[in-house]
Amino acid sequence: MKLKRRGFLAGAAVLAVAIGFGPAKAQSEFKMGLLVPGSVAEEGWNRIAYEALKRVEKELGAKISYVELHENPAAFENAFRDYASQGYQVVLGHGFQFQDAALTVAPEFPDTTFLISSSYVHEGNVIGLNTDASQPFYLMGVIAAKMGKGAGLVGGIEIPPIKQAFEGFMDGAKSVDPNFPVSTVYIGSFTDATAAKEAALSMISQGSDFVVPNANSAGLGVIQAVREAGTGIGTFSVYSDYTEVAPKNIAGTFVADYGQGIVRIVSGIRDGAVPETNVDFGLKDEDVIKFTYNDGADKPVPEDIRKYVEQVRAKIVAGEIQTRAK
């Protein structure tokens, strides 16, 4: 990731006066806004962004704000425009679905940096922040194929980051057994936990003994289905730790400490160092992407498989294994 130096709009304080935010200050206040596709109260994807925003407030002393939105491109554009017109130096759209709206609005506000989660974009002041979930999902696929007979993947909406994660899982599984069966279902929602649960139960009934979600808050339905299925059915926590929900079924947890990565990038932007490329967090970023095991599971991952997975992880970090198409 390359950085470039850039100054911010000198008249930001004047703008603040014009829109009714009080007297102009000698130095404009650093502000960051957040757009999320749902509620920050729900554990999972949206909560990760909210906690990252709070870390920016605490660690960088920024003024922060967030807005919860439904899947509505027009609303995305309006929210981006509102924050930028109020002098927010950074606005984060938390999800690939915000990319087009940011690209539409960004040319109007060259002194605002628009960050887009789960995106590879880098056009002007629109910068993708991608957490390469294909890498930890590859490890999950290896474990599933080593321990199970078949796997099911339940996705929210079929967007590139989720497809890439699932492709990583399938590649990992097939690196162990080329004939290992993996089925995939997209429920068309990031909030419908009932639909996710039904999809998971269907997969279990058809022989999947690992069922893994990637569906934001809807993924909780998969965890519930696996718990109800009982002994012999495994899953992984994705983005948040759901071990307490299904302590006997969760084999491991993939958590992205997005806040650490966001603080790092936003701190640079505040100081005038804007990334010159999209930002790609991977297993090499041990402070951001973490994969841990659940020793309390009915079928914990055996030590020999853990050692093998660590060897695979090292090869991914070294670039010897590619988990997604470049």
C-alpha cells in the first residue's frame, strides 16, 4: 500500500460556519462519518464498523457520526453528500454496495476521502478497504475437508467479497480432497436470520456436516441451526464470536479487528498521507485478521490438523498459495 501526501480544504472552518456549526476555529476539527447497511446494535458486520468508528473517536480524538441505512442507492448518495458537505474529512461506507454511490458523489467533494469496505476500488478520493476473507475461509475449507464429509455455505447477497470468500473456502477444501462436496446458497438478505436458518437446516438434511455463514446479522440463523442439529455438525464464527450461542459446534472463529486497520488508515489520512492504492488486509496483518480455535467444541480441531493449517497459513502469507483470482 502506497501513500501520498495531501492537504485538506483550507476553508473547512468557514464551511462549518455557513452550515450553522458555530464559530470558525483556527484549525478545522477532524471528523469521520460512517454509513452502515443495517443496525450497529446487531453483532456482526455492522457492529465491527461501529466499534472501529468509536476507536477513531477515542484514539484519534475525532468527531464521529454514523447513519443506519436500508439497501437504497439513492439514500447512500444522499448520506455521503450530507457528510461531505458538512466538512467530514473521511466517510466510510461499510460494504461493497456503497461503492457506486461513493464514485458518483466523490468528484463533488475532492477534499473528502471516501472509504469503502470490501472493495478493491481506487479512483480519485474513493479508496477500497478490503479484508481478504478468502484467506481465512481457505483455512476453514481445509479444516472442513479434513474433518467432515461435506459443507454448506450460506451467503447474504451475492456480491464479490462474499463470492470470493466462498471460493476461498472451496479451494481450501478441494486442496485436501478434490471431490469434497460444497454447496452454496444466497438468501438475498443480510438481515433475514430465519431464511439463513432454513437454508442451513436444508444443507444439514442433505449431508453437510459443516455449514458456514457469511451473511452479516442473518448469519446468526446458521449458528442457531447448527446448534439445534446437535453433535456432529460444525460451523465457524465469522466476523464476530458466536461461541456462546453454539459452544459445542463452533470449531473456530474468524474475527477481523477492523478497528485496528481503520485507525491505522484514518490516522494517515488525518496527517495528510492518503493511500495511493486500495488497502488489502490479509493474514499477513496479524493485528487485523485473527483465526482461533474453540477447544470446548464437541469435535475440536485435532492438533495434527492445526499444525497442517499453520503450514497452509504460512504459504498464504508468503504468496505461495493464492486464495482469490488477481
